[in-house]
Amino acid sequence: MNKIEYIMFDLDGTLTDPYEGITNSLAYAIGKAGFAVPPKSVLKKYIGPPLIPSFMNDFGVDEAFSRKMLDYYREYYEPHGIFENEVYPGIGEMLACLKKKGATLIVATSKPEPYAADIIKHFGLAEYFSAVCGNTMDESRTTKADIIAYVKECFTGIDGGNALMVGDRRYDIEGAEANGIPAIGVLYGYGSEAEFDGAAFIAQSVAELKEFLLGRL
């Protein structure tokens, strides 16, 4: 693998653990929509993928009602759930080391961009990132392939030889592949090794991820 200049990071399940905030927001939205609320152990599967198609698929609703469920989700998430969240141990130290060695760090998330920017600022991570690239509030840039394509528009020097995408779900791997970017899967988040077919590397821990990335700079 070539020397890396740009590293894109997913947010939920990669930089921070949003379990409480997302599952609480989902429980609120699903209950308000009139459905039985699954246990949190089931709700955690929604951490990562876009919510509108997930609601449509799992609750048998049309897109219009799914968007209404998303509005309900945000009713709880914006004032409460956004910061019911925590940074994985070791992430701040890893980011500081990567930036010190000259890497350009970018958040690439399917979460709406304003939420993602508020989260990394709140948790003291904003200083490490050159940009936060995410979904739009109207959900017009939902897939990870769309997000990474947007990153490449913002950073025209990125190509398949000088960049990596780091994430914890198959959407991160597939989105990177669609844009010709190698991907790294992390197992401390919400995905499994079975989701990482095609990944250039799989990290068991933040420490292992740090060691791998520093070795590519």
C-alpha cells in the first residue's frame, strides 16, 4: 500500500459510541409512530445505515411516513440524543498522532453534517479534522458512496493511492470501493468481520488501528 495523505473516518461506531443517544431517539420515534418499540439490543442495528430506507424496510411504511418517523427521531435527538454519546478510548490520542505526522483527517459520515460537526466540537475532536463531510438535513446525500464522492469533490487531490476510509459497517467498505478508495474495517464498533469483505485491513481495537495507520504515513 502506498503512503497515505488523507484518512476519512466514519463517526458513529468508529470515532464515538452513540448507542444511548441513537437507541433512545429510535425508541421515541418508533413509539410515537404507533409501533411496538423493540429492545435496545435490536435497535442498535440502526447505528450506521440511513434511517429512511431502514424504516421503510422494517416497518412496511412508505417514504413519506418514513420521513415523518425521521422527524420524530430528530425531536428527541436534537435536544437530547446528540450528546448521549462518548468518544472511544484512545481516539483523541490517535488523531493527534496522525495529524502530527501530516495526515489530512476528514469525517465522512451518513449523519447530517451539522450534527456531526456539533458532536466532534462538543467532544474536543474538531481541531484534528480538516473537514466534516456528511449527509444533508433533507437526506439528499445518504449513502456512504455519496458521502465519499462529496469528500473527493472537496479535496481534489484524493485518489485511490493516497487515501483510506475507516469505518465499522459494510456501508463504509462498499462506499469506499465505489469510489476506488481502500477501506479499513474496525471491530470495536457495530459491525462484524463478515461485513468487511474487501477491506484492506481489519482492526480489532483503536490501538491496532492507530498502529496500522501510523505505519502508512
